[in-house]
Amino acid sequence: MSVHLLVSAGRGPQECAWALARLLPRLEADAAGRGLTTRRVETVPGDRPGTYRSVLVRISGADAAAFAAGWTGTLCWQAPSPYRAGSGRKNWYVTARPCQVDAPASTFTEADVDVVAVRTGGPGGQHRNKASTAVRATHRPSGAVVVVDTERQFSLNRRIAVELLRRRFEQADEAARRALTADRWRVHDELVRGNPTRVERPEPSGPGPASRRRGRGAR
């Protein structure tokens, strides 16, 4: 199975984009150590070389969902700023959220459409009623219905009706894709500083752990 994890520096300072670039290899190494594979599907660079405002990571493997859960939430990179000498602040936060990337496409086939002749009113309707050239097309799986009486030939109205139904499904798929994109962008505004679910640090020069999970004291 595969899970997409969006890691974002949000609207934080440039150090957050720097922190994201440090956290990303740590995440990838952790995944590899658990037999999972990762791929950077989409990257948005930061203002400084080698930094990222956001990265969309695809995690694949049997335990991908559980692994992603361990990296979900507010992440903290704990190190002095490389850009502001003498700054006392050393906690830089990013956010990570699983997200859906691809909206399932609708399956539309003409075989699922029932087309029947109908009588319609309105200007010129008397002629149409006698000829019964109007059509009502119903997409059985969804129940979507369109009625077309613009042409004087049944076959032309039938063709238009089926095409209208097809376009309706295409428009719905496009709207779903736009909604997923909007949801991903909203993640950039969800960054919560403090109370991180995970804290990572640069590799120490001596023995000792370089990270701790479920950190609650970092500020």
C-alpha cells in the first residue's frame, strides 16, 4: 500500500524551510530502516538553497500507514539557526499530514445510459410532441437525468444528451481534483508551534540518541 505525506514549513520563517530539509532525510532513513520505500513526488523550494517550503512524499510498503502516523503532526528540528547568529531560539517547526492525491475517476459508459423519447412543450412544442423527437437520457448507476429537445431528429438529440451526461461526470471529476488540491494547500496554514509530536536533532558527536518522539517540553 502507499500513503502520501505532505510535510510543510507553513508560513514560518526561513529556518522552518531549512528544518524541513533536515527532517526529510531523517524521515526517509527511518522509512528505509523499516523496509519501506519513499519518493519525493512534489517539492516546493524555499528562499535559501537546499531548503523546502513543502514536500509531498509517497511512502510505500506493508506498514506505510502506521509509519506515516508516527510522522504526522507538528515536527520539531532542534538546532541553532544557521541564518541568525546569536539567536537564542533553536526550535523550528514544520507540520506533516497524510493527504489524498488522486480523486477516483468516474466510470462513464454509454451502455449505462437509458434513452427514451418524450414529448416536450414550449415554443414549437406542438410540432415536437407530434414527432416525439425529444429524448430523456438517464444514467442508471447515478440516476443523473438530462432532457434534450433542441434538434428535430431523435438521433441528434440522443447524441447531445449522452454527451451532456459525459461532460457532467468530467466536470464532477475536475471539481473533486480541485478540492483535493485546495485541501493540500490548507495544510500550509495548519502549522502549530510548540507541543510537537516528534523532535529531531542533528547527529551528536558522541554516543546517544539523536531524536525523541512524543516530545512535550520543547519550546
